[in-house]
Amino acid sequence: MRRGFTLIELMIVIAIIGTVAAISVPGLLAAQRAANERNASASLKTLLTAEVDFKTNDRDGNRMADFWTGDVFGLYGLVPLTGPLPAGDSADPGAGIALIDPSLAGADADSDLDGYDNVLIDASIGSGSPKAGYIYRSFSDYETGSGLATLGNDTDGAAGYEDVHDVGRFGFMAAPMSRTSGEHLFIVTTDHTIWKYKLPAGYVVTYAPLSAGTDGQSVIGGTGQPFLDNADVLPIAPAKFGCAKLD
């Protein structure tokens, strides 16, 4: 005659399952964080390559050798100038310069769609979302040693763009949605260096994704951490804030 499990047997099975879960789940979470962080650093390398291409080949057609600093999405959806004035927004994703992939463009957390003509988001990437647990932002200012200077400049006069370029510098940030998504924040600078920053327990981020006609927005903070609480500013010396060069 077949009998069921006794209470003691069930308790033993449950204990074994709990032990296995306690051992394996943290390892799985750590592996996922590591994968997210590798994806983030690779995406910053993509942005670096895109900036070099943008400046070298004048991808936006403004006849200036400058970097794109307006946002991340523009390196995908920017419609280049073909004359003295832009032709207007395009609903055709093929009209954009597409120097980065749509998933990276859609993870832009501080876009500036009013600063240029762009491929309409609903026709290109739908609603934006984090990319492998990370969101991306361009830096708006940088430290000079004696104060702050803007990375958003009008370099082309009246060619149709606003304050979205700089002739000498750029910087991008990859920030996790939480410390569960990634334990490090990454930045890339004009000198081709990628830095990583170990996030404190007080790290917080709020994120509103890109959508049709609406900019992506984010607010990053670190409960008294100067580097995080001034996340729009590219530091002149990241190491002084505890950043380390990525190996």
C-alpha cells in the first residue's frame, strides 16, 4: 500500500530546498549583476565609438568638428542637416544617424528632444526602458579646476540645433536602476577612460522613460555622496570621489 510523506519527511524536504535556495539565489543574483555591469561598460564603449564617428564624419551635418553632448538618444535618432535648416522631424527610423542601437537610445534617462530634430520615438523604439538594468545620461557640465563649464554649447550658430555640442569634451554615465541591478556606476570621458564607482547603500534613482514626444528623465542621489548628488557634473578627477579605472 502506497503511503504519503510524513510530516517529518516533508519538513526535511522543505529544509533541503531552503538550504539550496539560500546557497544558489545569492550567486544567481551576483551573476546577473555582473552581467549587467559588463553590458553597461560595453555600452559606454559604444557611446565612445559613436562620438568619435560623430565628430570625425560630421554626422549631424552642421559643418563643425564637434562632439554631440545633448543626450544619448540623439546618437541614434538625430536627423542630419542637408541644408541651412532642418527638414523637420521624421517618422522614419531610417532617417536617423543610428550610431548606437535602439535599446541603448531608449535607455536615455536625460534626453533633450527640443534641442534637435529627431526620429519620432514611437516610430523607432516605442517606449524607452532600461538596458540590462541600467539607464544612461550625458553630462551637462564639467569641472575645470576653478569652477564649472557647460558641455551644452551652440557651436553652429543658426543651423537648427540648440546647445547640444562641445568641440572638446563629452561624458556619459551608466547608472543602475538599483543596487540589485548593479553595484557600480560607470562613466566614460573624452580621453577614452571608463571609470567605475562602487555605489553606497544610500544610492537612489528615479527614472521616467522616453515615450512619444516626452523626454526621459532621471534623478540620482547618494545621501550625502557629492559625486552622486551632483550627477550632472563630469568631475575633473574622478579618482578623488572614489572612482577607479576599469581594467
